[in-house]
Amino acid sequence: MRGAMTRQSFAQEYDCDFAASGDAVFDLDDLARCKDGWNPDPEGCERFVNGWDIGRRNDPTVGITLGLRDDVWHEVAFERGLLPYPVTQRMIEDRHRARRAITVVESNGVGDPVIENLSVRVEPYTTTVKTKTQAIQALQLLIQQGRLKYGAEQRDRELSLYQWDDKDLVQDSVMAAALAAVTAEADDLAGVVGTAVSQGWGGFTPPKPPNPDGIEHWRRDPYAPQQPSTGWGIERGWR
């Protein structure tokens, strides 16, 4: 249980220690360890995720790519700058095509038209108070677990100063990293589930349904005869 929660969340939930869940989000010692063993080379990485925070008129746009190597996510690409939106769109497309990656783009405000004009498929991320907190906590957990390695000094400065009340803080690099982290967290979970499925959930094999006509086909929903129903399929297993 503790390994799946940030220190602050655990302290507040189980130890009733609200001081430990104060304003500072990222521990300086944890951030120092983020540079130990950082490998920016994308070669040898198993999977990639891209996170993009789209800047408004006077705010930088930030893009980060994380690559998974030996259960640790390494920063393998980082851009930050005041860019025209067509340039930003081309950068997102180029990065997405460079690696077989999951790309997530903050969709609030100016992010929506950028996403609409892309020629590649990305995952929009709508930022609310709740979803932003979830993304920051995903980044916080990766850092505390020692599973995030990076070298960008700009990100280091922003993370070291970041607080939950971030209204007046520079945070674009933090948000791009948080979007990549919450996507990496989901990708980690998908990998665990996929492994469990491939291994038959620990040896358990779902029973095959009756097939009186002897034809291998999907069991179909009578109300949607043209669509495969959720459940057991003889050809593929569980769906």
C-alpha cells in the first residue's frame, strides 16, 4: 500500500501527519537522486511517452519524452520555448513519429486548436483541479520511487520551488513532466495487466462457452448483431 502512495498522501491518510503534507511537493534529496544514473539515449528503451504543455501567448511551450529502461523512466528529449503554434504542431508530430510513443497534450485553452490541427493521434488531457493534482501526484510518486531520471536544469529549478498553491509559479516544465508521468503510470498498469493476461491470471484459464454449431466465432449480442460483445471470444480470449 505504502509503495503505491506518495509520502505526503500516506502521512495524511494513515499517520494523520498533516505537517508532512505541507506546501513543498518535491523533496530536494529525491530530486538530487533523479540525476544519478540518467541515460538520455533512447536506444534500448522499451516504451515511450510524450507530454506537452502548450504555452499561451507569453508562456513557453514544453515537451518531454520519457523512455522506459529497466523499470525506470529516463528523459530522452526536452524542448522549451516561445514558439508559434504551427511550429509547436510540427514538433509534436515529429516527436510522435520518431518513436512509437503515447503522446498526451494538455487540451485546456490553446491546447484544443493545436490538437485539432495535428496530423497524428494524441491523447488530450483536460486539466481540472482534480486531474492536475492526480498528474502532479503521479510525478511525485515516480520521483520518490527513484523511477524518474532527467537532466534538464529548468525542470530541476521548477520542481525544487513547486508548491500546491502554484498560482504565481513558473510551472510549464513541471506540468509537461506531470502529463508524461501520469501517462507513464497508466502505461505501467497496462503492462502489468497485459502480463497477467498473457500468463492466464496466475494459471486460471476462463472456460470456453458452449459452441453447439461447431463454428469458431464471437458470441454476439442479440441487440447488436454486427458487433462483438464483451466477454469470452474463442479466437482471442477475454475482451
